[in-house]
Amino acid sequence: MKFPLLDLKAQYESIEKELKERVSEVLDSQIFILGAEVKALEEELSAYVGAKYALGVSSGSDALIISLMALQVGQGDSVVTTPFTFFATGGAIARLGAKPVFCDIEPNTFNIDTQKLAELLELEIEKKGNAQIKGILPVHLYGQCVDMKPIQSLAEKYDLFVLEDAAQAVGSEYLMDSEVKRACTLGDLGILSFYPAKNLGACGDAGMVLTNNQNLVDRMRLLRVHGSSNKYMYDILGGNFRMDAIQATVLRIKLKHLDSWMVGRQQKALVYDGLFREAGLVENGLIQTPEAVYRDKGIKYFHTYHQYVIRAESRNDLQLYMREKGVPSAIFYPMPLHLQKCFAYLAYKEGDFPESEKAASEVLALPIYPELSEMNQELVVTTIKDFYADR
Ligand SMILES: *Cc1c(COP(=O)(O)O)cnc(C)c1O
């Protein structure tokens, strides 16, 4: 009765015929890099997200890099971000020679704490006169948007750019000045990842940058092809950040289903919420179910549950127990970025970001996908209940 953390095969079966036909057409065309399919995807996704421009690129990580390159981030610059994220967020800043400056998260959403961010910017920019801080890189973790209004105000106050890492939040919505907006339209530019396990996943690596800023998109269009405007003429230093046509074709087919898949995820999340409450695990404080802070605010995709992440008492022992019982789970992420070996030179230490460190020791992601059966959800919750009862 084994079932996986994420069942991509179930999704594949529902669209297999169309995928094979369309991919076969791309094979027949023998046009593999950029081209009409990528352009069509860019148009469809910019319309879907509500941004003027979209640029298909090679991965979410590369989308971060090309965005920061377009913003001319480099040596001597600092970018503020969360230490509780996938590595690529901080890695992109550091790979360009800039310095990642970390700011702790809020415990309920796991997203960057805008109050702490305000304090950090006040201390660094106003008090210390730090002129190196150029931008803010918020991450919409697990599929729930960062509280972007305060971020926008801080960016205006200190003249900083805002780059949204929406790799886990394609389609997620936020109420900005009573207007419903999707992730990637809440700052200067935003990135998506189409890594296969993301909510909109390709059949390989792919990513996208979205923006309303024409200067930035013009620049990125060059950067994507080694900085070349004309064949073999290089205006600026770029790289190979291109998306391929097969990925674009796959993503165009999947995009049509994305809204219904997100609703499916939300339904599974509701079922988990209810099962945990019924089991009494929330009440006695052993489990905290994820808080959807924008629920009932009149937005449909208030959380798109890329992951359904609980906090659990004795998390590591619980995970071992679940593994023995054949119940899958995962830890996103076991170590915050400020404690990673490769960032030792930044001279952060344990205790610097207590909420991120606490989250790293408590979070547990449970299986969630539209095709997940209620029986398996019950099995997940029963197993967790048994663990605490057996102790
Ligand atoms: C997946 C992910 C990325 C990187 O995307 P890739 O397509 O895997 O390169 C960046 N940031 C976050 C938060 C992610 O989850």
C-alpha cells in the first residue's frame, strides 16, 4: 500500500495522450531552442500571472541569476533575503559576487518577517549608512505569498528593488491595495521554477522571469543569449539561459490544468486540517497545521500548497517512525542558509535567526497532490497519531 510523497505519474496519466502528440510535433519540427513554443508559453503565462512581460529561461535558479544580472547586482552589493528557503535563493546572490544579508522569518507563515526587515533596513541604512543594500528578495515559501505591502513600502522608502522568488508559488494570490494580484506582479520582477516537482512542472529543467519593466526585460532578452543582439555581436556579458521548446510545449498543456490542480491541493489541505483536529493533535500542541493567513480575504488562491508543512513535536523521531510504516514525508529545509558551510565567510552563527532555526528543526512536509486519496491522507494522520500514542 506504498504511496509516494509526490505522485507525478498520476498527473501524467491524465494528460499523457496530448503530451505525447504535442511533443512528437516538436520532434517533427526539429526546432528545440526558444522558438514559437517558448514565445507562446511566455504570452500565456504573462497573461495568466498578470505581468506585461515573460521570459522563458533554463531553470528557476537561472531565472534568479538573470534577474539579478539585469538589476546589475554584483561585487560590493548586498541583497536582503530569508535564510529559510531553498539554497538557490541565497546562492544566486552570492554567485554574482554580492552579499546575501539574511532576515529572520515569521513563525506562522515561514516567510520573511517584514517587521524584522524594517528594523534591519533602519539599522543598516539609516543608522550605519550602509549603501550596499540594493534590493529585497522575498520568497513565497510553500505556495503562500509574503506580506508584500510592507515590502513595497520599504522598497520605496529606501529605493530598493524587489525580486520575488515565486518558484513555489505559481498562481498564488495576494491582496494588494484591495486588488487581487498574483505572485510575480508584487515587486519589480518575479521568477518561477518549472522543476518537475513544482506545482507547474516541466519534463526537465525550466524557469521564467516576469515583469512589467520593459528595460529589465529588454536587458534579460540579451542576457539570455550571451548578451547578443545580433548574431556574433555581444553588447553585454550574458550566458546561455534559454528555455527549450519541448519544455514549453509540456508547460503550455499543463498550464490549462493549473487552476484545477491548485483547487485540488487546497481541498487536500482542508482534509488534512480536519483530520489533525479530529485526532486531537492540534489541540494538545503536538502538531501545528499550516496557517493560511489570507484565507477568507476574498482571494481564491490564498495558498496553493506547493507543500503542506506541519510543525511537529519530536520531528526527527516522528519522521523515522513514519518511514518504518511506509508513510512518506520530507524536510524543507533541515538547515537554514546562514548555517551552511559555503556561507561560513558571511560570519553568521547559530542563534542569529532563531525562528528559521526552530522551523528547520520542526517542519515536516506531508504528501500533497490533487490525486492523493483520502484513504492515504487518513493513513498519514493515523500514523502520526499512533507515533505520539506509542511514545
Ligand atoms: C525550486 C526553487 C528554486 C530553483 O528552481 P530550479 O528550477 O530548481 O532551479 C529557487 N527558489 C526556490 C524557493 C525553489 O523552491
